[in-house]
Amino acid sequence: MSFYISLSGLKGAQTDLSVVSNNVANVSSIAFKKSRASFGDIFASSGGPVGGAGARLIGVAQQFTQGTLETTDKTLDLAITGEGFFTVRGAGSAGSISYTRNGAFGVDKDRNVVDTTGSRLQVLPTDATGLPTSTAAGSLTDLVIPTTKPGDPTVQLSAVSITDTGLVAATFADGSIVNLGVLAMASFPSQEGLRQEGDAHWTATGDSGSAIYGAGNDGLFGAVRSGTLERSNVDITEELVALISAQRNFQANAKAIETASAMTQTVVNMRT
């Protein structure tokens, strides 16, 4: 029995090592969220003596704590202070919706604002005051940065600004300002239920609940910071300590198996 108990400990330590190693590997990844493995004990009872039967993996959960912010001074570099997510749509006319904290956005050849995976940043329609006129999922549209003033192609674009509420406004050479939309910030009943897709992207699941859309700087949506990127929330010192701890756990369980093997061998030798 001790073999299987120690084996479960070895598997748990190996999983812990893998999780910590992944955190360390992504310490420089933009908006990466570290993970933690949770374990529970296995309790065995068959009518006789009762006792522990090893350990089991309960799950690996991401920690959605705030990462440090780094100033870049690029308008389309965006970060969120709070628990919200940017909403993006995958490439193609039928691209799926996903959510990201990676705000390293740029402009493609069609003037769509896209992230590092090529997904298009989504906005909500806005009125003249900069407030969204609808927060329904069906109102999401791609954010497109024009090169000339709508209705007057002779007037060139001068600048683009993004406020802490996510209002995107274009200023043109004649001094006029046109609101292009409000960034579709998303929040969820349970962040921990989101499904990881890689590149700091997540998709909604039944466990996370459906996305709730709104403007930035309002409750759980978080405030938008233009000219800033969110770094990984991995604390390298903390991870190295966890790495040493997982390694020691692995070694201890391996030693327990070695001891159990030696005892079994001694019994076999006595019988022969």
C-alpha cells in the first residue's frame, strides 16, 4: 500500500513542478497569469483500520491578480487596472469571441485594430457624450481607425486617443473629433471558470458564466490605461521557493518508495 501512497505523492510533486516551471517560463509574457496546483488527501475506509491513501490533484487554477504596469507611450498599448478583459474577435467573418488582458494592439492593412494573434478588438456603439448606447453582445463591432475624416476624404487623421473609460476618439487635421466607439470591456460571474486559450486569451464556459459588457472605469470592468502594458503577475522569487519545495517533496516521496522496496526485499529474503 505504501508504494501507491508514495506514488501518488510523486505524481503530485511532478504536477507541482510542471505548474511552477510554466510560471517561471512565462515571467516575461505580457499579461500572463500564474497558476497554482491544489491537492487533497485520499481517505480510505473499508470497515477495518482507517487511514490515508495518498494525495490527489484537485485542480490547477489561474491567479487573476494584477500584474505590474509598464509605460510604453504607444497609444494602442493598453492595460487594465481591475478585473476586466478586452473583447476580441478571431480572424474571418465568423471568428469566435475571446477575452484577453494582452493589450499590445496594432493596426493591420485594413485599419482594423488587432492583437498579437490577429484577433480584432471589439467596441460598443457610443453617443456624442462618449457613453455606450448598447451593451448587448450583438452590438459588438470591430474597431477601425480611419485615415481620413468620414464624409470628407480630404481631411487627414491627426491623432487617436483612448480614455480611462475606453472611449476611442479620432482627431482630424481640421480640429474635429469623431468618437469611434467604446472598448467592449468584459467581466464574468466567475473568472476562475474561464478556459485558457494561450497568449493571455480566454473563452467563456458554463462555469464562468456569460460575459457582461460595459465601459471601462466602472465597477468590475476596470479602468483602461493607454500607453501602458500589463506585465506577468509572476513573482520569480516566490516561484523559485515553490520550485525548491516541490523538488524536496519529490525527493521525499522517492525515498519513501526506496525504503518500502528495501523492506519488501528483506521480507522476501527471509522467506527464501
